[in-house]
Amino acid sequence: MNLRQWSRDLGMGVRFAVTGGREGWVRMVLTAVGVGLGVTLLLLTTALPNVLTARHQREEARTDLTYSEKVPPKGENTVLVGLGDTKWHDKEVRGRFLKPEGPRAPLPPGVDRFPAPGEMVVSPALKKLLTSGEGRLLRERLPERVTGTIGEPGLIGSHELAFYAGADHLEPKPGSARVVRLTAFGDRRATPERADPVLIMMTLVVFVALLTPVAVFIAAAVRFGGERRDRRLAALRLVGSDRRMTRRIAAGEALAGALLGLAVGTVFFLIGRQAAGSVEVLGVSIFPSYLDPSLALVVLVAVAVPAAAVAVTLFAMRGVAVEPLGVVRTAKPARRRLWWRLLLPAAGLAMLLPMVGNGRSHGDFNEYLVVGGVLLLLVGVSALLPWLVEAVVARLGSGPVSWQLAVRRLQLSSGTAARMVNGIAVAVAGAIALQMLFTGVQDQYTKDTGQDPERASVQVDLSDGSALPAAAREFPRTKGVRAAVAISSGSMGDRRYDPGTTVSVTVGDCAALRELARLPSCRDGDVFAVPGAYESADELALMRPGRHGFFDATYSEGVRGREIPWTVPAGTRRVTVRKDALQSNVSGLMVTPSALPSGAASTLYHQVYVRLDMSVPEADQYVRNTAARVDRLASVWHWAATTESRKYTSLRTGLFVGAVCVLVLIGASLLVSQLEQLRERRKLLSSLVAFGTRRRTLGLSVLWQTAVPVSLGLLLASSVGLALGSVLLKMTDTAVSVDWASVLSMAGAGAGVVLVVTLLSLPPLLRMMRPEGLRTE
């Protein structure tokens, strides 16, 4: 068969779809909407790599953190930057204080001029929050006058909270990142970290698990209206077309719907792209310009979708005999074969099993085997479900009238019922596998911080010792604070320059020191020695009374001369650390304030540990306001027993965002599919009503027709998802464990989508169950 014949037959099918009257148009529009929703998600997914790249580039372009023992010299092209990050409930607020030191001082991205002291420029989202009643407490923390907004190049997301404020009391310190001197913004020395093989593998699995249901739905969408189409094609057999030509014409009709679906999907994508800048999902927001898919991926989608429509239609037409006098579909079809359906998941497992036990210590995972194995296992769900539905419904027996109507319909068209829930089943299988994988490896990306949230709720790191007296006075009287303890820490060396031995020094009043160690008695001027478990003999000797040491002992020639000598006083007593000490690894010397030599306080780091009364609303916000009042450069952060890897957390957040989008589009596509099924059965429903069948019975029959394949699909999805999740955990060298609550929640989410779709289809169903539906033209 030459290419000209194929083109002519496909073109004839396209013309039939376009000029086939109301029925042809309705079918093509339904197909286009179904395909368009899938294309929308495909385009959004192809744009995702660019979203991640754009956010990373924006973040790098505004980087201003440096860690150096030497402060760069002041010049005409330097600017001082102070960290002023804060938090509003669960949202981070990125804050910077700026002090230009010359006419050529660099501006941060998105800012066209430096704000003067007492002024600030803010992101659009922060400006909206500050002017609302909701942001009253945050406004107290940021009293500067708003004089402008930060442009898009200076933000990583449309809903990001950020500000740049002018300041005139910034002084850089060696070894501190609280105030830094810059000649340019951006991290030009950044070296890429070694990629974590497990995270790369998880990323691949996330993409495959999210995209496979979309492909399944597109394949189902191009078969909308199949029964009516096949009856129309019977007329072509009367005028002399053979079976192959008829199938190609049918493929042409599907091609028309797919091409229109590409256009619809592109429109949906452009609308969604524009709307993306106004929404925030799980704390993540983007700009529309980020959603810019690469040309190669767009071309791939544009070619693959129509090609898949033709291939799926030709494959489906193999089991249909379109004859001149009708369609031989009502005859009992041959039973579906199981063996080739089992080959798909078996081949997927065969591709994944060689990587079992690989973990992160045996190099990277083979990307092609990971993608291929996961894809075959998920596609195996789509292949096995029609066989499972057919095998089960063939054995279903008697029951109420609604049940018998549903069972008979399923027995006649089990393939159609399976196609409707295929996407849900594939999505649930992937979700269960991913949930198992993320839950199983969570401990590998979670670290114990050593902090006890019962001992302290919030830690405030002050930028300067001059703020410590005000902090010790203000925090205890802050609303929502049960207790506040101020502690300073540093070190003492045995030599002025390049000390060979150092010991930790902790400074606080008696009440503060009692939060760390068991003190027999204490008054201002006392000094205590706390031998740790790992102190060397030299360190223990440096802690003895009469030994000479130096605060702020230096390691760099450029900063010598600021060392402060001190002699460990007589009467220093040894004490033991509390098991529930406020700080971890307490050791060295504990000193009350009056025993500290003059000037030594400026060499220490100062913290205030706050215990909140959680029954007071906004207690943490009141603490942050106090911190900003006593020290604008103070850093406030909550204590937590554990902390998670940012890359792991970002990937998990991306999974949740993607899963939400997939579920929404799956629900929309399923609703279109349900409406198409009801439209094809309109005359049958009207006939049953005309003969006296109750509407309640017909409504229940439709519900049963959905419930049976959905139940079977979720059962199959759970089995395959558990198997895939177990293999993926073995690949990461992690013990297999099943969180049954999560498995049930994933299955419940899939069932919930189907239930919502069924409820939304009830009004059209009631309208179709009228005798007027028998009218024809």
C-alpha cells in the first residue's frame, strides 16, 4: 500500500469528521476536549525542566552570601548587604538591608535604585500582604516606607515574599555572613554538587508515573463514539470500500479529533500558562515566562499525539468487522488472551531487577532501564484491566434490576468500561509506588538535629552583643512567651595566633547556665569547668585555674592584633552537664558575665532561647517582632527534632503539585468520557423509560457500571503499585515496608475522583432519560 493511498483514506476520514453533521461534530469535539486536556498536561510537563532551571538561575543571580575570614576592601563599586530574612506563618520572607558604598555599587536583580534608610522596595505579593488587615503584625516588623516593587528578574515566584530595605548601620565582620561586602550579586564560583543517584532515579520515576496516565487517557479519548462511528462506516462498505480502507478512514476521523485536540490543548496550555502566575500550590509559585517548553519536546508532542491516535484506532478496529449491512460487534467476541498482557509487567520487572541493591554507593542507575521498567509496569495495568473486567463480569449473576442492567451492559462492552477507568488505575498504581518509595527513603534524607522542642520553641541569633541586654529584657515580657534564656558562646585558644588547642566558652547568668549544667551554687563572677566526653589532655589543661588563654585568637595574618587575653580564675569548679541541656555537646568553660574580660563579649555569638505558650495565637509572630525591634539583623528559627534535605523536600513537593494537576485533568477527562458514553446510550435509556423503567433504577445501574470496573481497577492498581514500590525500594537498598494507611488513601483518592465525576454526570443522565430522546431525524 503506497503513501498516496494512505493519505487519501486518512484525508477522507478527516473530511467525514468535519462534514459529518451534528453527530460527527459532537464526537470530534468530545475527542478534542479529551485529547486537549492530555496535551495540556504534556505541554506543562515538557515545560517543567525549564521551570526548575529558571528558578535556579534566578536564585543564583541574586546570591549574596559569602563566607570569608577576610572582608573585601571598601570601594566605589561595593555594597553592604545585611540578612533580614523572616517568616510569616509558614511562608518564608526573604529580606535584605542595603548600604551602597560608592556610585558604582551593584544593584540586586529586579531593583532599579537603592532604597534610602527608612525606605524599602517589596515584591508585589508582600506589598499586597502589608496593606491587608491580615499582615498587621508583619507590618510592625517591617516599619520602612514602601517606595517601589521588586521586578520579576529579582524574584523566583509570583507569590514570593521579599524586600530590600535601606540601612545606614551595617558593618561587615570577618567570618560572618550576617553583613557582607559585595562587588557583584550572583554566585559565579558555584560548583555543581555530585548528584544523588537515588534522587535522580526518584525524579525519573515521578515523571513516568505522572505522564503515563495522561498517555492512557489520550489513547482512550481518540476512541470516543466508536460504536456510532463504526455504524456510519458500514455505509462505506456498500459503495465498495474494503476493510483496510474502512479502517484507515476510521483512523482519519480519529486523526481529525487529535489534531483539533492539539489546538484545544495549546489554547488550554496558554490559558493555564497565564493563570499560573496567579496561583500558588503547596507554597510554590512561578511566573508565566517560566512555562516555556523546549521546541524539541513541543514537536515531539505534536507528532506523537496524532500518530498515537491513528495507531490506537487501527489497533482497536482489528476486533470489529464493518460489513455492508452493519457492524458485527454484538456477536460474542473472542475471549481476551492473558499471556501477552502478562509479558508487559514481566518485562518491566526484568528491566528493574538487575539494579536491585544498587543504592547510592554503586554509581548512577541506568536511566533507560528505570524509565522502561516503570513504564512497562504501569502500562501493564492498562493492558491487564480489560482482561480482568471481562473475566469478572462474565461470572456476575442475578440481583436487583439495576444490577442486572449494569452487569449485562458490562458483559456486552467490558472494554469500554475498562477504558474509562484505565487512567485512574494507572495513576493510582504510580501514586502507591511513589508513596512507598518516598516513605521508605525518608529516613535517609532526614537528620536528627539534637534539638528538643519541649525545651525551647524558638532560637534567636543576635548579630551583635550590644543587643543582648535589650533582648534579655524584652523577650520575657513578649506576649506568648513562657520563658526566655540568653546565652553567648565562643572559644578560647592557648596562643594569640594559630592556636593549637581551643576550648568552648559559654557565657550566661546563673539561670541560663542552670539550663545547661547542674550547678551546686552560683553567683555573678563564678566560672565553671565542664569536661566533655572527648576532651584531650591539652584541652583539659587549658581549663585549669591559672592557665592563660586568648579570646578571638586568629588564624589569618590579616586580622591579627584583636586578641583578648584572659586567665582562668582560681575557684573554677567542675560541674556536670544536664541530660536535657538546652544546648547539645556542652563542654569547656561556663562563665558568668562579670568574670568575662573587657571586650570579650564582642567576640562571642549570642542566642536567646524562647519557650512559647502555644495556646496564644500568633505567639511566634510576636517573638519575631520583638527580635526585629531589638536587632534588625537577628535570625529567628523554630526548633525541630529533625530536618529534611531540601532537594528531597523539593522533589516531594513537585510530586504533590504534579499529582494534583494529574488528578484534576483525569477527573475532567473522565467526565468527558462519561458524558460521551451517556450520549451514545441516549436512545436506549429513553426506550427503557418509555417502557416504564424507573429513573432511580437506571441511575443505580449507571452507578454500578462505574463502581464495578473502578473497584477492579483499584484492586489491580494496588497490587501492581505495591510490587513496583517494593522493587524501587530494593533498588535503593532500603528495607521494604508498606504504609497501608497511605495505600488506602491513594486508592481512596482515585475512588473519590470517580465518585465526583459520577455525581456530576447525574444531571445530564436525568435529562437523557426522557421519551423525547427517541425522536430521530
